[in-house]
Amino acid sequence: MIQRIDLRGQTPTPAELLSLVPRTSSDVSDAMAAAAALIDDVRRDGEAALVAQAERFDGVRPEALRVPAAHRAEALAGLDPAVRAAIEETIRRVRESSAAQVPPAQTTELGDGAEVVQRWTPVGRVGLYVPGGKAVYPSSVVMNVVPAQTAGVASIALASPAQADQGGRVHPTILAVAELLGVDEIYAMGGAGAVGAFAYGVPGLVERVDLVTGPGNRFVAAAKRVVHGVIGIDAEAGPTDILVIADDSADADLVAADLVSQAEHDEVAAAVLVTTSEALADAVVERLAVRAAATKHSARVQTALGGPQSAVVLVDDLAGATAFSNAFAPEHLEIQTTDPDAVLASIVNAGAIFLGSYSPVSLGDYSAGSNHVLPTGGHARFSSGLSAATFLRPQQVVRYSEAALREVAENIAALSAAEDLPAHGEAVTARFDRARTEA
């Protein structure tokens, strides 16, 4: 069912490890041309293009591109009480964790009358994308909206595809959660077209945004790459992945359960176990077969586990395990070892890290208080998960007095002359020349 990679007795270089990590053959760049064409259609034809794309890709004509208030109220009224209670608790936890991600303003005194203030300012308007393909993701509404609200974003718009089984409406659970959060600008649009609508605006329907965030398929990721620079993006989220580092103390059935939990997202989801124990590896493979056959989305799970992106990796020691994990740079990293904190000390590349057998990835997907919008495809080597900071821009505010400027005037003149930009220095000396003239 799942391939095995045996690295025991080997010491791969970092470059060799990068070539060894299992990856899906799917590439965002393969979808770039299609995504760009869909965005161009929206720029040219506006609402008509969005409707045509919904009919083509979602199999339904949206009842209304801009979701009316009545639909939101109806959805909230019909929300299962148990789901509402779970969502409200998730909102509370994510809001509390997000508040810790807003840095306070800091003032640095560099001398008498010389200060630089570091402040954090929210972007003005954001477009949040919530996918609606193989599953429904009300939790993604929380994970996108709450950090934006916590950061102080004044204008929030949300997009999610129209659903054929809902008569062309956005899924009611998505609408209900948005209503709970006070988001009243919601659009029934999906895929690359939705990203294009947010990036360029659609006359009479949606105003352009400054930043778009949220997970999606590779066409959404490709669309983000197309519009990056026109607006900001969080990351090019792709298929989900999980990597579990485990030693012989781990419970094979729990490891298998966690691998299956992420494999059910998509046929190209990656599920990787890295272990020092061959006995554990054998036991996990055995439990994977049982759990994959028994779960609701069995075919999807088995395809994901059998793909090139999934593997059981054997290593000599935990140092080898952390080296492999850092090369893979997982979206979700679980550490199920005798001393998880000791392993954690060597981890540098991961989207979110789950320590111990009672911290499964599913906890982070819903109720941990952490954010589940995380870098995929190895992007954790250079990017981070969604947070309040995603919606903030650091700005430096400079305030110098006359005396403080005079103190560095000669330095500025010397540096501007060295760069052959004398007007830079003259902009400083002009202030003191004028002061002498007025005296």
C-alpha cells in the first residue's frame, strides 16, 4: 500500500535528502496557464465569467453571486446545536491564540530626541477563500476570519464555491459560521476565478482587495501566484501533508490513524512516517491497511497512501529522523517519541508541530487554538502558517529633533557623497543653512 524508503546505514547530504523526500508529481506551475486564462475571463467578462465558471467546474449556476442576508440568517437558524457549540468554542480558542500574535508598538531611543517607532498596521481589505470541493470546511472560515479580525482588518470579504447539492448556494454551514463571526460580504464563487475577482474587482459586484488568503486546490494556488504583486497572498497552499517522527515507544495504531486522517483529504495528500524502529514500521503498515479499508473515504485514502508522495522511512537514529523531516518541511509534524521535546530542539522546518500521542493533527485542524492554514509542499522552509501577523504590516515611524539630526548630519553627508547622491546630504544641510540665514 505504501512505499518504504530505507536510509539506515546512509548519511545523505542535505541536497541528497531533498531529492529523497517523497513528493506528488502535481506541480502548481502546471496549472498556471489555466489559472491565468480563468482570471483573464473574469477581468474581461466579470459576473458572466464567474457564473460560467461555476456552471463548468461546480456543476451549478449560483443562485446569487453575492449571498443575501436572508440566506445567512437561514443557515445560522438551521445549524446543528452541537456543531454551533463546537464552532463557538473553536472561535474562542483561535481568537485567544491570535491575540498573542499581534506585536505591541515598540519605541527605540537612539539618542536625545532621536527615536524610531515600530508599529503594526492592518491591511485595509482582505479576501478570504474557503474551498468547497471534496469536503466542507467551516473550520477554515474560523481560521481565516478570526486572525483578520484580531489584526484589525476593517473590510473582510469571503468566497466559497456554489454547491450543486445546495441548489447553487454556498454550503449552509459555511454561511452559518460566517454569520456567527459577523462577516456579511460573502460570494458564491470559487477557484481561480474567485481569486481573480478579489485581485482585480468586478464592477457592480466586488471591490478589489489588498490581500487574499485561504487554502484551495492547485488552481487556487496557481491563481495566487498569478496575482501576487497585484495584491498580497498568504501562501500557495497545495495538497495537505503529515509527517510523523516515531520511535519504538509509539502506538502503531495511533500513528496509522493520524496518517489516515490526513490522507482522507485528497488523493494526492502526503502521509509520511519516519521511524527508528522496523518493528513499528511493520506494525504501522499493517494498521494502515486495516484503517484505510474501514474508513468512509477508503478509495481516496488508499490512493493517497499508495502515491509517490507517501512513505514509511527507516532511519538509524532520531538525528536522522529530524534531518529528513527538516528536508521534507512538513505542513503538519507529529513527534511521538519517548522525549518529544528533545526531538523538537532539532526541528527548524515545519508548519505546525504536535507533541506526544495526545496531540494529533486533528486537534490542530479544529480545536487546539492554533491555525490550520499552513504551508504545504515544503514551503515551511521559508514561510509560515496563517496568523494575525499575516494581516499586519510593520511600519517604522521616525521622529528626530533638530539637535538629533545635527548629530548625524556629517554622517549623512559623507554617505551621500560616497554614493554620488549629493542631494541626499543637501536635504539635511539645507535645514541648518536656513537656520543660520534666519539667525
